[in-house]
Amino acid sequence: MNRDKTGTGSVCGKKFLGYSFYFDKEDKCQLRLHPKTIMKLKAKLKELTGRSNGMGYKQRKEALNLFIRGWVEYYKLARMKTTLEPIDAWLRRRIRMCIWKSWKNPRTRIVNLIKCGVPKWQAKKHGWIKGYWHPVDMWTVHKAMSNHNLYRAGYRCLMDYYVLVS
């Protein structure tokens, strides 16, 4: 018997197959994600959206969509809308970071920002900014790689699948 996994007491806060239990306002027992499950999800998404993992656009999209679809299908019984919204925002920023890095040169960034509808003077101003995490939070990059544009490009988020299956 494993003492770490075995315990007695209230079901609240106990982990069972990645789920945790809680009582809602009407004293009904409901399922939610255990904090360790959320940490593992973020770690896997971080691995899939790493800047230097060598994946191209197509391979990254396929790997992300496959993982997200399987993960949501497994945990669809839990109530997780409020949990997934900030994770989705973080995931989209990670995707933008990967795209920003793939543009590599400032001139390429400027050309691509202009193609995506950013005014030329703004593209020139922001295309030269160094780094990957900070620039993708600027409004110019958000305009170029909006949530809608990412969806059209084939990047699905957790909430897309969660709404579909629930």
C-alpha cells in the first residue's frame, strides 16, 4: 500500500485519475481538475510550444491539436471553463512567440507585420525589438496574430474543444 496515494477523510481536494472533487452551492459533489493536473498540462504545452524544439508550423499545429483534443476528451467531465481561459491566453502567447521567433530577422518581421495589416511605421518601430516573450504582448503583434488569425491558421485552443464536447 502506498501511503502517499492512500488516505481517508473528506473527498474534497483528493486526487483521483487527475480529477478533484468539490461541493457546489447546492451541496452537490462536482468534478474539477486537480492542481497537479493543471501543472502537468502547462508543462506539456510549454514543451510543445518551445522556441527551440525544431518543430515547424505544420508539425507544431498537428502535435498541439492532437494533444489538446485528447486531453479535453479525457477531462471533459470536469468543470473547467474558468481554469482554461487563462491557460488559453497563455498558450496563444506561446504560439505567437514561436511564430515571432520563426520570422528571425527584423526585416522579415517588419514585412510580415505589414502583410498582416499593421501600419508601416508601427511595424518598423516594433520589428527591431529584441527578445521573444516581451514583443508578442504588444498590440502590433496582437493585431497581426489575433486570436481569429491563429484560429484560421489552424491553431485550436483548449476552450474550442471544451465547448465542442460539453
